[in-house]
Amino acid sequence: MKMFSRFRTLSRAVHEEREHEEVEEETKYPRIRSVGNTSSITLTVWKKSLLMSCKGFTVIDCSGNLVYRVDNYIGAHKDQLTLMDASGNSLISIHRRRKLGLVDNWFIYEGEVGNQRRRKMSNSCKSSETESPICCVKKHVNILQGNPNNVQAYVYRSDKQCVAFTIEGSYVHRTCKVLDECKRVVAEIKKKEANTKHVSFGMDIFQLVVQPGFDPAFAMALVLLLDQMFS
């Protein structure tokens, strides 16, 4: 799906200085699964919804194609977010659960949990596994010992017993890295540096670089969580 001409122009400017050209593939970005690409994927994230009455995000690839979108209607529930593909299909749902006196938890689900619950009510034989969260994310809070690695958050497996990923850096400054259990960088948030001194992208336009084997949709879900935690 091609975006409007102004977004294509923006995408070309954003990716003009790439170090090497990536082979274009007609791939669909998968949901919470290992990605079969052999090179990193660079997406441009714009903190703006395409809809006039919404706040959200617009994500495009290096060819100017709309990949992901988040459209939150003004006044809607702020503790629930849905990441959609270009066609408006729900890929990932994020639910925030507040706890008095404790650190809030963010739970990530595959698909749209609300629709799944309604389907379950109309079909008693449907398994409840579809409503189990994929993972739980917690904001790092450690006032007494400090934060030498500038850890932003921890991503726990669904059983909450094991840390699957650690997010380090500073989302406010758009310099974050997602590290797996072996401390390998699987995704990275970067400031977009313009190739001309007369152009400035600011903090609302930045890059999301996803390494081979890591799901870009899941990486974008982590971006949404960081935005909720630190914006």
C-alpha cells in the first residue's frame, strides 16, 4: 500500500544516506514470530496518526510503504493500544495494568484481545490460550542503586519468571537498544540525522532498526511501550 506523495517524499529523504541498498522483498511483516530476512530492516517511525481525530504513530519502510499504524481516538482509553498493519488489521494489543504503590505492568497480546474475548463468549469450545499475554514489560525503577547502564525496561516471558529482553539507553533522546538474553542487540531506536544542515527531523521522526530473526512488529510494540513510559 503506497502512502500519499508527501509521505513517499519524506521516506526518500529519510533513507537517502543508507550505507547499502537492501534487496526489496515482497514480505509481510510477521506477528511475534522469527523473521526470515537475512539483513536488518530499517523503518521510519513518525509520532503522528494519519487520521485527523487521532493521536498515534505511522511507520513506513524504505520504499515509502505504510507498514504499521496506531490510531488512538482523542479521549479513548489511554491504557490500551493496538498496533495495526497497513490495512487496519490488529497485530498486537497492549494493556497497562496499574498497581497502587507498585510499578505498573504492560502486557502484550497477539491480535486484538477485545475481539478474541467476544469470539470466546460466542464459542465455548474456543481455547483461552489466545488471551494469554505474550510477555510482560516493566519499567525499570531503582532509585537507591542508580542505573549505570541506563536500563529503561525489562521484557519478561509470559510466566514473569525470566527476563527475555532488556531495553537500555534513553527513549527521550531516541537512543535505545533492545538486548536479548545473550546481550546481543536485536533492535535499536535511533535519532534520524538529516543529510543536510537545513533539515531537522526532531524527536517525532526517528528510525527503528530491526536485526534479522527479530519480529519488527514486536519491536514496534516495544516502541509504543517506551513512549507510554517516558513521554
